[in-house]
Amino acid sequence: MTASSITALRSHAVALVTLLALLITTPLAQAASLIRDPDIEHALRKMAAPILSAAGLGNNVQILLVNDKSLNAFVVDPQHIFIHTGMIMQMDTPEMLQAVIAHEAAHIANGHLTRRQANLDSARSTAGLGLALALAAAAASGRGDVAAGVALGTQSAALRQFLAHTRAEEASADQSAVRYMASAGIDPAGAVDVHKIFEGQDLLNVSRQDPYMRSHPLSRDRVRAMERFVAAYTGKSRPQPEMEYWYDRARSKLTAFLRPTKWTLQRAGDSRSEDVRQMRLAVAYHRQQNTSQAIAHINKAIAARPNDAFYYELKGQILLESRQFQNAVNAYRKAAQLAPRNPLILGGLGRALLTVNRPKEALKHLENARSRDFRNGKLLRDLGSAYAQNGQPGLASLATAERYALANRLKDADIHAQRALTRLPRGSSAARRAQDIVSAAKRANKKK
């Protein structure tokens, strides 16, 4: 489990800057962070799949996790739903999390992003990066006018309009979310349970409210309306034992890494299954630097689920961070055999291979990982190192430039992109990517 850091804006800003930075070819960066963990992302995909299918979105939406203890979830484009870690740790059932996913999916499926996307047309080109930063700052602060003034030097009514969530949109998303859940056979009462978490939030000062309250208006009237929506679908749900397992596993791994180890050790026995209990203990002991105990417990989890790629991946992480490099390679290699298309696992294998001085083999896996998911800043760092060790300085400079661009450090990105252009074949796809970064940096500089 790794956290990719992002620039100093709050997590809303993090997400928007990150997504728009992707348009100039990049992944993630510093302060608030996205947590990239193959096990947790797999669990989120499984829980989201029936909802997204019911919404007509198929497999086109990725669920990403923001490392922030506040209760929040949001969308900024049609391909991603962002959920805060605090949301997962606060909820008790998979249905509650699925209700959050369903609500955000409804904003995508109902076309609520279309108007906002029209305003982002310029931001989708590198020339609009200044606007993207302003929008991100506005989303972070909850004050579109102030954020616009900070980022653009102006107060923008259009920006405030862009960020506004209308009551009609929220009511529409609520109704659609309940319909998606019922269509998928999921108890929509989870949606009511989510709303009840926020009861009383509208009485608090804005500075004390959770971001979800600020971006998703909540009130007693809205809770009552949700209860009426849910009542219309009573009796159409069915049990979800598999989802209960994956939700417990995702939340257990998250808390094992984020909460104090004493808390985890005291509560590991509350796990729904023995393998999850062993996984929690493995993480807790690893964080205490008790490697022998950590390995003993993750081996017990593997024994319970011998074909589980994600437990081998966790074993690889424990070994790699404990400097048992060759053993880490072996664990990651087994994980990659079981999940040969998972970019986070492939990236981990590449990273482990670099530690045992096998840069040529590492490069193969790192390039494969990047082709499947280019949002991973840590992967770009490793890829740059692999290119350098394989005598490809132009591509090494390009990977470094992309990593800095993702972190919104365009001045540094420009330096490395310029360097890459002197080393890459003119007109090649790599040279064009480098030129895109140079152009983005130049246009962003003009906005200052």
C-alpha cells in the first residue's frame, strides 16, 4: 500500500489538478495524497461493478482513494470517482459505500458534468492549466471566488457557477442512486444510513462541516425524501456475502496502515474471516518493524487463500521495505503471475527488480505497468531510473518530466522535458510528449 503525494491544495484540488495534469501526460504528487493499493482498489471495483453496470457506465469508471480522514466523495470527470479514506472507515456496511458510489455515478450518468465539462474545454488543453488550478483551489476551499482570485487574480462568477451543486441535481442523483442500487439487488437503505451520518451537519459552522456536506447539500428534508425513495424499492434486495468480505478486507487493510498499530492489534479479532485477521496482524507488525512476525502472519493469510495475488503483493511490500530484496522479487513475481494485468503489481515487481540490479527486466514490467495506468508518480520515478540504467537518457528525462508535471511542478518538468528533447528522435511519440510538457509550462507561465 503506497500513498502518492500531491501538491499543497486540499484533496478536491488534488484530484482536479491530477486529472488535468494527465492531459499533459502524467500521474501523482505531494501533501494530500491518493492511496494506490491493488488490494483495496480491487475491492472497490468489485463493490462498484453492479452499481456502474446499473447506471450504464460499465467498466469505464475508476474508483480512487484520497488519503483524507474527512467524509467526502466527488467526481470531476466521467472516468473517476474519488472517495476519502474517512468515508470508508466511518461506514459499517458495503451498502453504505455502494450508496456513495451510486450517488456519484448518478452525477456522471445524468449528465451533470456536461455543463462543467464545457467550462473545462480550455483546461483540457495545456493552455487552460491556469483555469484548472483555479477550479482546483476553489473546490478545495469551498470558496470559488476566493480561489479564483488566488489562482487567476480575478473573481469569477462563471467559476462559482461551475462549482455550484444545484438542489435539482442532488435530488436527481439521490433518486438515480436508489434506482441503481435496487436494480443491482442492493439494499438502498444504505443510502439513508449514509445521509443520517450527516444529520446535524447543516447546523454547524461551515469551517466545521465535512466537505461532503458543503458539496452535497444535506437537510432533514433531504433525508425524508431519501426515505421515500427507498420505501418504493422495499423487498427487492438480496444478501451480499462476497461484498461484505471485500468491504471488510478493504477497510481492515486501510485501518491497519492508517490507525495506530495498538488499535489494529486490539481489533484484529473482529475481522469477518481468518485471512483478513492475519493480514491486519501482518501490517501491524510490519509497521512495528517486526519483520519475522509480519511475514509469519502474511504467510498464514496466503495459506488461507493460496491464489490471492494481493496477499503476495503485500508480502512483497513487507520484504522490500525490510530490505530483503531477493525475497521481495520472488513474492512480487508470484503476485504478477496471478494478476499479470494489474499495473500496481507490475510496478511493484519492476521496483523490486531494480533493487537487485536487474534494470533490463525491470524496465519490461515498468513499461507494461505504465501502459495500463499512467497516474502513478512512484512508477514514473522507477521508470526514469530504469531508463537511465538501461542507457536511455532521453526517456529517463521524459519520465522525470512527466513525474514533475503530474506534481504540478511545471518549472522542473520544463527543465527535464527540454533535456529530453535534445536526446530523443525528432518527431517520435516520446519527443511529442516532451514538447507537450514544454508547451504546457510556457503557457502556464504566461498566466502568472
